[in-house]
Amino acid sequence: MQDYSQLLLLVVLILSAVIHEIAHGYTALRFGDPTAKYAGRLTLNPIPHLDPVGSLLIPAYLIFFNVGFFIAWAKPVPIQPQYFKNPVRDMMWVALAGPMTNLTLAVSVSALLHLLAFIHTPPLWFVDLSAAVIEVNVLLAVFNLIPIPPLDGSRVLAYFLPDSLQGFMAKMETYGLLVIFVLAYFGALTPIFSYFAKPLVYWLS
């Protein structure tokens, strides 16, 4: 990418995080929970979705200073599992909707890029934009699938755990982001991105 790469990554990150949260909200609505709809969170307008710290300050710092690890989040859509017929199972699908949407975006843009490259050399701006979309969305998907509350992977894991451990996972949510930040800072999450995110980004690019 060229000189604008960091800014491009940040813009793509914000839009991708918004789409991630909308996917949660729409899936919850499909399972009977209208909370996100009534809260005005099923919109592409990024303002209602942005967390000033998780969507702007932290990712901007990490991207512009190339710190070496990746953490970002948007404001979670409000979800009330009591609307669900099977709360634990349905919550798993709601949680998976976000990362799966990010992966779908990455794969779709990759397919379009390769199709255009097969027909004719695509313009440089489109190559840069595609690279940013692929990288950001793969990172978002992999990061959110880490099974530490409040990340989406913890909701998926909870479906397969006994009730006693589900309660433990719920209690962890208060400290989860701190745990994630500490793990990322000390490089404990690096193998996850090295073995899962980087090969997928390379394959799609």
C-alpha cells in the first residue's frame, strides 16, 4: 500500500466493525429479539456503533504506530436472550454472525479482486482497498472468535460447556477486555494471528 495505508486501514476497520455489529443485531432479530432494531442499531450510520476507545483511539494508535498486536471493538448491540426460544444455542448463532460476516466480506472482495485481475489489471486504488478490506476483516473475525468473554468466541464455546462453566464465563465478562489486552501486550495472542489470520490473508490476497 501507499502512504495513506494507515488511514485506509482505520476507515475500513470502522466500517467493518459496524457491519459486524449489524450482523449481530439482524441475527438476533431473526431469532425474535427486536432490541437492536428498537435501539436504532440496525443502521450503516457508524455513529451509533462506535466506541470512542475501542473503535477509534486504540486501533488508531496500534495502526499508526505499528505496535505489533491488534485489538479493536465497536459498541456491542443490545441483545436480550430472554426473547430466544433456546437462549444458549441462539446466542451462539448471534455471536457467530459477526465473524462470519467479516469472513464473507473478505472472501467476496478477494473473489472480485481476482476476477478483475483475470480480466484486466485492476487500478492501484482498488488493489489497496481490497487488501485493506481483506486484512481488516480477517483480523476482526479471528480476534472475535477468541473464546474469552466478551468476544464472540466465548458465546460459541458456552454452547458446548456445562451450565456451571457457562456461569463462570458470564462472570469473566467484567474482566475480559483487561485479560485480552494483557495477553495481547505480552504477545500471547500472536500465535493465533500467525497461524490463522496471516495465512488466510495471504491466501485471499
